[in-house]
Amino acid sequence: MFNSDVELGKFVGSTDLIPDAYRAITETSSSCQLHTTRHGIKVLAFSCFPDYTFRFHNREFDLVSSEDHEMFDFISTKVNPKFSINGAGVELFEQHFAELLELLNQLIDNPLVITGQGIGGYLAILFALRHQHEVDVKESNGSKSAKRPICITFGSPMLGNQHLQGAISERPQWKSSFLNVVAKTDYLASFFSSNSQYKPFGTFLFCTESGGHAAFEDQEAILAALDAMVSSNAGNIQMHDYSKELGSIRKKVLYHGPSEFNESNVTPLRAGIIFQFQEIGVLNDISNDLITEMEKRQVKMIKSKKRYEPTKKLNDMKINLTYMEWYMKTRRLKGGYYDIYKNVSDTDKVENKDVIIKPQRFLDQYWKKTVDESDLMPQKQGAKLRKRWLYNGTNYRRIMEPLNIADYYKSGRKNYIANRPKHYELLEKWSEDEKKERKPSEVRMKAASLTEDSCFWAHVEEALISLTDLKNGDLSSTTTDTDQFDFEVYLLGAINEKSLSPDVFVEGSSLMKWWSKYYTYKGNSCNPELARYMKNGGYKSYQ
């Protein structure tokens, strides 16, 4: 019903961080300088780089492709693998890269505001992006000490093209940390128009000398407001002083009441959008069509958008996984949950629908989406999932994939591993990568509560299929005795490592059926160590 950007503008305009950040810029005498506010917040301010600003005004810098600059690979995603950035930002970032990395190591565990004006804002943004990436890497490795920065720029022209915008927008935690304060009379801020390749990201706070201010997150609205500013600022190349706007913002109260409008029956949402443009003095330059489109986009967003609460979603997932663990444990002594699920009778299908199907559907949807989103992130640096997510993803894979395998072979198909769902493959790969980085663990003395190889039952099913082909002399099959030998070695290794759950040895399980048929077929020519273990009942004390 209402336009939340109106309240966002009020809130942002009332914070001390914005004037504190601008004050830090005015007090910065070198290329960058660390300040501390009266509230104890550290502010890293970049200078305005007058020489680069002069060259920028003379249009000496064009968009530069990230393909030619590997140091920006950390921004790339699968959806937006390459993007373009203004050459001024690229040059400044490369010149100060070593210094910035040193600062990053010093500041990553502290609450930090990063700020800059004009072209200095370019360096502030790129440093903030690198800071965000390093926090992602530390969090994925289990660290809780790293702090995400806030980046506040003043009058910075748009930095890059739509692919840079897209790469940042794919990460909600990155996108939400950028605020560009733009004065109506700041020529540099509106240097690029909507007709250029440049696109905005983050939040823009537009302000006037009279104290009018409005925050926009809608990208089309930002471009329209910048376009409206161009004509009034033509030819003014002086670095803008934001002191007057920031001093007036606190005193300004937003207009209230529908009496301001000539339109009848205007909705509160539309009224809020109109208020925003009116507040910064550009309403006469904004078309009704744009306002209507903004209204439609916000209604659509409100209906479809779920609040970004990854931890809550993870907790919901864990509740559903608990149902599956209960199902698994209650069927462990009845023949193992894999075989019980695979051979379910018609009378059990109704129960399975409530106990299994609903949690299974929720878990599959959650993890497919989580893995897909993580796989879109940069490939060259950093782990894919935080350890907490990876741990729960591993449990999900070990509990749920056997049920997928059961469905697969119940339908008469073969070679599951070659057709394995991608999200299981990636979860396993990331788990193995994380394991390599850990110190070697001690030898396990007890059997695993969950079989570590989530494809174990696929190996069992393939062994049963190949054994049947061998016994029947199926000439069309490519099966050989080597397949059975390989499975013997695999099974014996899992037993010795205690990486199997004890329920795989329950009488009547698919594994025990394989062993019975295999020993009958091979007799004393099967693996002697495995034969002794199984014939002497060693599996009965496996725990």
C-alpha cells in the first residue's frame, strides 16, 4: 500500500553517519586516511583526486572490460562473468591495490564506513567491494569476526555497466551496503545519463540545498532523477560542497496529505512515489508513465519478494530434516530406511506422503536454490558455502540422496552416478574441498551415524545389476568380473574406515542380498578378507 522509500529517505537523512563521512573527506589530506567519529566508528576516506577529476571532465576515461584486469575477478559471477568499469576507477584501484590490501587486513574485523567524493568515490566503491568479498571468504571458512563495511559516496558518477550492476545485485548483502548521496546541483554526479551504458546500483539519496531529500532504490527512478539534473548543472565543473545540503536535511519535514495532488483517488503507494520526486524538485521532469511503472514494479516486488533471512530458512530446513531423521531411525531395524522406502507398500504410501514427501520437496527446493545461488558466485577465490551451511548441506545429502537413488532404481533405470543431480555433486565437491583444508582427523573408532558416501546405495544397485548380468551370461552387457572386484575393494575400504552406517548390514537389505548372491556365485574365489568378515558375522558387531 505504501512506498517504503519515503521512510527510507527519512531514516537515512537522520543518521549521523552521512555528515560524519563527509567531514572525514574534507579532513583527508592524502590519497586515503583513516578517521574515527565521535561515536567511535572508523571511517576510511579517500581524497577527491583533482587530477583524475580534471581528466574525467575532459572525457579521457572510457569503460574498460574486466577481462583485461584479473584483479576484478572477485566480482564476476556465472551470470555476469565479465563487466565494464570506468577507466578512472580501474587506474586508481590498480595504483593503490597493495596499499588497499594492507588496509583491508588491518580493518576487516572492525565496523567500518568507507567514503569518497566524486572520482574518489570510485576507489571507495571498489575497495568496499573487495572488502565484501574478503568477508564472504572468511565467513565461508567459519570465521565470525569479519565485519561488513558501509560505503557512502558523495556525488560519484555511475561506475560501470549493467553487468557490474547485475553482479553486485546478485549478492543482497553487497548491494545493500552502498549509498550514493547526490546533490541536485552536483554536475559530476549526473555526468552519465540514462542514454549511456552506465547503470546504478545500491541506494541513491538525492538532496537539495533547501533540505529536500529522497532515497531511491528503483534503478529506473534513479536514472530519471539523474537525467532531470543534467540540464540545470551543465557547465558547472566545480567540486560540489555538500555542507549546506547535509545541514538542511535534518530541518526538512516531508510533505504530508493528499491535498498536494491534483489527481483524485491517488493511492498511498503512488502518492509516496510522487512525494519523492516532488521533494527533490524534479517532479515536472518525470512522466506519469514512469510513476505508473514504478508503482507496478513495487507492487510486483511486494507480492513476490520474501524477506532475505537465510538463517531463518536454514532453521526451517533443519526442522524438515529432523522429520527425515526420525523416519530413518524408526525404520532402521525394519530392514533399513533405504530398502523400506524403495519397497514401500501401497498401504504405506499415504503415510509416506505426509512424513516424507512434503519435507523431501521442501528440502530439495531449498538446497537446489542454495547451491545454484552459491555456484553463481566467483569461481577463483573463496569457499562456496559457509561452514554452517556446508555442514547442514552434507547431512541433507547423506539423508536424502539415498531416497533419490531408491526412486531411480525402482523405476528400472541404471547408472545413477552418471545422471546424478548437480546440486548433490556440488555439495559433495565443496565438502571434499573443505575437508582438504582441515587438519587430518583421528582414526574413527565408531561407525558413522550416516553413511558418508551418499552414493553408496547406487554402488550396491549397480553391483546387483552387474552380478545378475554375469550369472545370466548377458552378452549385450558390458559387465565383467572387474566390476564386482571393484565393488569388493570399495566395500571393504568403507568397512575398515567405519564410514558406513550400521543399518546397511540389516538382514534383508540390498547389500546383504548382494553378498548372499555374490558368495553363491563366486564361492571361495571372492576377496578373502571380505569373505572372512561376512562369513564370520563380523558385520553383526559393526558399530
